[in-house]
Amino acid sequence: QKEVEQNSGPLSVPEGAIASLNCTYSDRGSQSFFWYRQYSGKSPELIMFIYSNGDKEDGRFTAQLNKASQYVSLLIRDSQPSDSATYLCAVNIKGTGANSKLTFGKGITLSVRP
Amino acid sequence: EAEVAQSPRYKITEKSQAVAFWCDPISGHATLYWYRQILGQGPELLVQFQDESVVDDSQLPKDRFSAERLKGVDSTLKIQPAELGDSAMYLCASSLPLAGYNEQFFGPGTRLTVL
């Protein structure tokens, strides 16, 4: 079993819809969780992180974390064509400080249709 | 705005040649990471530095890859000799030391093509 799994995708939604991106992880000791956006040919860009159970909202983006289910998701409201990109889920598995290590999923490609 | 700098942005080389990539992290970020990203996959950690010390190089192919961060600031990743399978995006990231939740910020990357 891979440490971070992003199995749903590619995802296509119409402009203005809500896009829901899902990620599961295997290590129950994971402490913080990140969503990166990566446009084709570009490097990953950090858009959100979350470390407590529940929801965290930032503009049109909401991250949701459920540690009991080992599940983290990203909701994008009012999706725009500019949101079309690959979204990478990353999990901090070894804790904080110098021993911190992010493990990435393979990403989900989102396409927003005008 | 503070950014991670990387050069070159693109590199084309022939197999068996040596290549080197350079990274300058965000000022004040003591932790530096080198990742390799193959098309369609997420980044995979090659090596992690805390200041000038290697914290994790368990996934670095040490027979051909080397990395250094001599003064604890900028870093160089070298491949010698390059192989066809090394074609990938090489990403450098940095984060604040011993603080926060390990938010990592990436540079623009170096796209390596080995012919």
C-alpha cells in the first residue's frame, strides 16, 4: 500500500461547479497535510495546509481532514478554467523539525470546462 | 517576494555525461530538499539538508548522484554519469527550520533530458 494515494482522476467539472479532490494516507502518525497545485511544465505551488481535524477555508478553497479515516480532501468552489492543473496531496509523515519529510501522492488532474 | 532560485531551467545532455544543478533557497530557510519528479508522478525526495548536514539521503542513488551544501546556504546536485532513466524534473524546495508544519516552497525546477 502506497503511503499517500490519490486514485480518483482525471476529474472534469464545468465552470462554476465544486471540484472535490480526495487523498488517503497510511501513516496514523502523520501530523500535517498539504495541497499543492502544479500547472503543466511548472513546479508545485503550495495552496493550503491543514493539521487539525475539520475544515479550513481560504477563499474558494476548503481543505478537510479526518484523521480517524486517514482522509484529506480539497474542495474548490466556483471552479474556474484557471484552476485546471494537477493537484498534489502531500503528507508530513515523520513529524516536525529537522526530521520532517513530505511524501507526495501522484496527483489528480483537474480540468474545468468553460 | 522571496523565492527559491534554481538553474539551469533546462538541461539536455548525452548519457554518460556529468550534469550539475544549483539551488538557492529562500533566505533564512535552513532546510533544503532536492526532489525528482517523473512525468505523471509526485515528487520523490532525493536528499534533505538541515544547514550543511544531510538529514536524509536514503533515496539518493549514491553510485551516480551527489549533493552538497557546503556553507549551509545554496546547494548543488550532481549526476555522473547521467543515464537515460534520469530524464525528469529536478526540484529544489526549502522550509523554515524547526518550526511550523513543514511548509515547503519549491523553486521553478530543472528539466533534464538525457539522450
